[in-house]
Amino acid sequence: MTPISRGFRGRRDASADPSRVPPGQYVTGDFPVLSAGPTPHTQLADWSFAIQGEVDEPRTWTWDEFRALPSENLTTDIHCVTKWSKLDTVWTGASVDTLLDGVDTSAEYVTAWSDGGYTTNLPLEDLTGGRAWVAFAYDDEPLDPEHGGPARLLVPHLYFWKSAKWVRGLELKLEDEPGFWETYGYHNYGDPWREQRYWGD
Amino acid sequence: MARAALLGRLTWQLANVVELVEETARVRSIVLDPPAWPGHRAGQHVDVRLTAEDGYQAQRSYSIASAPEDGYLMLTVERLEDGEVSPYLADELRPGDELELRGPVGGYFVWEESLGGPLLLVAGGSGVVPLRAMLCHHRAVESIVPVRLLYSARSLEEVVYRDELMRMAAADQIDIRFTLTREQPEGWQGYGRRIDRELLDEVSWPPGEHPLVYVCGPTGFVEATANALVELGHEPARIRTERFGPTGG
Ligand SMILES: Cc1cc2nc3c(=O)[nH]c(=O)nc-3n(C[C@H](O)[C@H](O)[C@H](O)COP(=O)(O)OP(=O)(O)OC[C@H]3O[C@@H](n4cnc5c(N)ncnc54)[C@H](O)[C@@H]3O)c2cc1C
């Protein structure tokens, strides 16, 4: 039984549809930031994006090549492990399906890696089927470095640390390998609807 | 997962509120006595969960202010006027109440003796909380790692742990500097402006000495400080950050 906190009423956000807010989350209008270190500032001229690892042939795109790929606009809810959720966020990006189009692989896992040394791991199937993007615009504006620009992974159905900021590539793998936060106590998969915040959740 | 099995699940537990300490007009420390505390490392945090009578719940994260060696768990909470959870913790909670929490959480924004130094700690407002745990750990193990704390607060009245920090600064290895951004007392000898590159350059060890840096505070503060440190030539990989909230400080 959950104990009552004497005198706590709480502020319920009447405007937020409860069916869109996972357990333990609250809705915010801000866009808070979670990062382990300083924000990298990569020049677009030095930027590239790679698909590598267990693939028949690695691929890379320069910024211009990447931006020439078909892109999509999407409106989605995001959920950060530090408890905030933000509803109806608006993004533009290339879908991972587009990036992986025609790639032949037996990999089942992916490590997304970023400028600054950040990594995060995901099952490949969570990145395909129209469920993940490499996003370069937020609210129709170029993505701020603070929020992961020039481009970040966007995997809205998992906690937001899986949406690696400053992403530079996807390494396809046969074996799952925990990424940065995942080795520091955060859940390996991170489904907000099952409240998978930490190891063992 | 093998690791999870080894470490066990972070289960919710009810901790008794032993004592409340008014640190400043807006900040209060909560001394807790969790029944099954697995221990923690300086810099980690806990999740706190409040439950209303109708079952409605709210969760927030709070850094652990106490050192691993302390034998109790202390949190320090700043009241945000329009906040949901912090006014409850800072005003409503009384000794003898129980507070539901789980932890410790986080393993990167952590300092322990073995990581060495020299250590640069940079705090904005209540961002001093996990840095206090690091300083107390440093004292408890009688570390000889040199430490500098640069602490930005609006005024002297808003400096959390003021007397304690002054006492700690008496140790040879610990150097504490304040910058008061809004209001300085008569004859104030410390800094009186927001942390900028020049100020960091003055207080920090030269990049060539590879200091290990921990920056904690509001997002804008952390962002500006970490960027300035990188511009000064500090290695990004030696700068660890914790961002408390959405607004700039
Ligand atoms: C890892 C971690 C450790 C933390 N440690 C501490 C700690 O030791 N002590 C502490 O007091 N807080 C700490 N925080 C912040 C804490 O989790 C809450 O966000 C804070 O107490 C506000 O919660 P609330 O419910 O009162 O406000 P909310 O109802 O969540 O927010 C109310 C309003 O205040 C704004 N706001 C939220 N957080 C902040 C902030 N930090 N600064 C300014 N404005 C804000 C919101 O945007 C909103 O407009 C920590 C956060 C994290 C992620």
C-alpha cells in the first residue's frame, strides 16, 4: 500500500490528458536539459553521419547529403527520466528507415554514438518501422546545440536519454552493449510506460 | 540482466524525517533515516515520491547532501514558489513524518577519493548540494586532493551551508570562493558578478593541470560555465555536469 504524504495535495494539470502521461511523469511547458558534460559545438562542415558495424557496406553522409535526404515532420510526446514529459513537440528529421534503406544486416542491436563520447544502446527493431528519426529541427527552427543540435536521434517511445543528442552515427551490433547512462544505473531499455528508469525496474 | 540482479532493484522505502534545518529563507535541509539504505557515493541523488489522499502522485529528484560516511541521509531543497513538490518539502514536512524515496541514483556525477584531482567544484545556487557531499566526503577520508569551490549565489543570505563552508575552508586542501551576483554586503572582498570566462580563469587550475571539474546548478548556469571552461582549454571529458532545472541562473 502506498503511504499518504500528510498534507500533500499536488497540482494536477487539468489540461494534460492523463492517458498521455506515463507513471511518475509530470507535464512541463519548458524544455529542460539533461547532459553529463559540456555541450559540443560541431561545425556543420566537420559533421558527418555514419551507419557502420555489422553492415555489408558502411555509409556516411556529409551535412549537405544528409539534409538532401527525404525528411518528415512529426508531432510527438517526449518523456525524460528526470520526470518531465512534454506533449506535442514538433520535429523535423530523416527517419532511421530512410538511413537504413537497402542496408543488409544481421544485427539486432544498435549503439548510437555522439560527439562528446556519449553512447546509448537500443534494439534495432526500436529504430525501424517509423519509430525513430535523426532530427535536425525543433519547432521549425534548427536544433539548438543545448538540445542536441545539429542533429539528435529521436526515439519518442523510449525515455529521452535514448534520443542521443549530437548523434553522429549508428553502430549495428550482434550483441547488446550498454551505453553511457545504461552503465551508470539507468535501465537498459527505458520504456516510460513501464517506468523502466533504473536497473531492475 | 545480471547486473541488475546483482545490484537489486531500487525499491521505494519510507524514511523517517528526523530533523529539519533552515539553511536560508528559501532552502531547507531534511535529515532522514531510511530503514534500508544501501550506501551511496558523493554526487548521487534520490527520487522522492509524494502521494495525495486520492492516490495522485508526484516524483522529483533530489541530490544527496550528506557524505557516504555520515550515517544519515540529508537532502537540501530550495522552494520554488509555483512548484508542486519543493514547497511541500521546504514548508509542509515536519519531523516524524515519513518520506518515500528510492536510490541512490546516478553514477557519473560522482566524486570519490580514488578519482583524484585537482578538483574544481562550481555551484550555482542550490547546485551546491551534491558538491557539499563531495566536500564532506573529502573531509571524512582526510583526502589530500586539492579542491576549489566556486559558488555563485544571489546574496550572502542565500548562500547555503554558509558557516559550514567557512569552516571547511580552514583546511589546507580546500579553497572556497564566493561570487554574489545581486547584492554584496558592505566591504565585500569576494567576487560580485555572474561567473564568466575571466572569473573561471582566475579561480581554476590551469588546463595543463587537468583538473577534474563538477558543475551543478540551473541549466543556463551549467551551460554557460561548462562552455566557458571548454573555451579556456579544459578537456570536455574532465567536466561533469548536473542540471537541476529548466531556467537560467
Ligand atoms: C538530478 C537532479 C538533482 C536535483 N537536486 C536538487 C536538490 O538537491 N535540491 C533542489 O532544491 N532541487 C534539486 N533538483 C530539482 C528538483 O528535482 C525539482 O525540479 C525542483 O525541486 C522543482 O520541483 P517542483 O515540483 O517544486 O517544481 P515544478 O512544479 O516542477 O516547477 C515549478 C516551476 O518552476 C520551474 N522550475 C523547475 N525546476 C526549477 C529549478 N531547479 N530552478 C528554477 N525553476 C525551476 C518549472 O519550470 C516551473 O515553471 C534536482 C533535479 C535533478 C534532475
